[in-house]
Amino acid sequence: MTAVDAKALIAGDLAERRRERLQHFRPAWLLTAAIPIVGLVLTGARDDFWAQPAWILGLQALVWGLALFALPALGLGLWFPGRAARLVLGLLAAAVAFVVAAGPALFDMSYPTGMEDHPIYQVGCASLTLGAGALVLAVCALSGAFVQRRRSAGALWLAAAIALLGVLTTTWHCVITGLDHTLPSHLGAGVLMLLVAGLVGAGLHRRQRDQA
């Protein structure tokens, strides 16, 4: 009688489930990535984009990677790092999101503001952050992304990715860098998007799990 390698069978089954999930959500991921890209193509990036400090550009690239790859992989059950790694990842995402949203004026108050701030610009940036996030939230909801993990924590990782995408979309459009503008209309709107996406995701997770 041939011995059955239970560990190999379980690992193979998990790998197959990951492949199925990846194949299922690839169109949704492409649509999610297209939302900020199409917006940038239609309206153009900020005029001073390449004049930004290199460290800010590097952090922005890191946040794009977190928002489009690392956090969705956790939320969809495609990646299973240990508890310590998840904690570090969550803290890293929060820290770099705060710095990117606030902008270089967070460390250099003399950094040029690009243009004079006005309340209408604050409303516009907040609306752009929430609008971009809402589009990604709709894609996640319609694709069933929020119910892929047994625990609702998966929905929170997706909510974080949604909020980051909204913040980054606005950051790449807006040239105003003063903290009195970026803190409420970039960071504040991002936090609001995180709360909304988290509540919607947790609600969908609970409702659809109960129906299963």
C-alpha cells in the first residue's frame, strides 16, 4: 500500500485554491489598477511631479506596491505571512501613507506649496480621494473580494488598499503641499475612506457568509 502524504495533499489543495482565486480576481485587479491610471492619463499628473524629493517618490512607489499587491494579496488569501509580519506590514502601510499624504512639508515647512490654497481645492481633493476609493470599493464589492477569507480581517486589508489608492490618486494630481491643505483633504479623506470601506467590507463579509 502506498503511503499518502497528507501534508503534500493539503499544500497542493491550497496552491490550487490560490491559483483559482488569482485567476478569478485578475480582471478585478486590472480594473482596480486602471482606475487611477485612466484618471492620470485623462487629467495628467501634477506639473511638479519629477521635481518632488526623491525620497517622496520612493515612498509613493512603495505605497503603490502595498496598495496594488501586498494588501490585496492578504485580503484575498493569496499570501499568508506570520502574525509578526502582518503587524509590521500594517504599521509600515500606516506610516508611509501618513508621510505620503502629508507630503514633504511634514519635514520642511519651507517647501514650496505650488499654488495658493483655497477651500474649493480642499473640497476637490477630498472628493477625488473619496471618489477614486469608492470606485475601487465598488469593484471589490461586486467581485466578491470581501468574502474570500473566513475572518473579517481580510476585509480590513482590502479597505486599507482602497484608502491608499484614493490618497495616492489625489497626491499625484495635487500640487498644493501645505499641511493645512494636505492633512484635512488628503490624509483626512483617506482615513474617512478607510472607515467607510472597512464598514462596507465587514458588512458584506458578514452578510454573505451568513447566506453561504
